[in-house]
Amino acid sequence: MIITTTSNIEGYHITQYVQLVSANVVVGTNIFSDWFASLTDVFGGKSRTYQRKLDDVYEAAIKQVEREAQRLGADAIVGLKIDFGEISGKDKSMFMVSAVGTAVKISR
């Protein structure tokens, strides 16, 4: 399935706008991830632990909108927009990714 952030797909014609598709994925970090990230805050550098979690959540959101588009009989998703967020408080941290796009049918 073609998934793009643009409103059209070069070489294809959109024959039908099917429906908006969206996904919200939230994943919690754990005490070890938070502890290693706090060390990164003190000493500088990148947090590979958090980076891996964000990559996983990003991929999960894309797969979820793709499954929804396939369920609707769409061939592609255009206008995909992804937002990242973090929820924290009471010694807990969670990452959130929201993805939304338009499921479409296409032809050459």
C-alpha cells in the first residue's frame, strides 16, 4: 500500500476518497528506561532507549492506519500526518503517537 504525506501520488489518479483513517498508540516507558534517560539528561547525548520506543510506536501507528485502509478496500493513504506527544506525571512516562490520513482508491 502506498502511504504518503502528500495530497496526491505521482503517476496515479485518485478515483475515490474512501474515508479518514486514524490511529492513536500509547506506550508506557518503564522505570529502567526513565532511569537511563535521566542519566542522558545529566551527561548529555541521545537516549537510545526512548528513541527505540518512539520508533516502535511510530511503526505501530502506521501499521494501524494501513490495516484500517485495507479493511475499507482502499489502495493508498494520502495526506498522512503524524503527531508525537508525551504524557508524564506521578513518576510515570508514556509516549503517544497519533496518525491520520485519507484512505483512497487509485488507478494508473
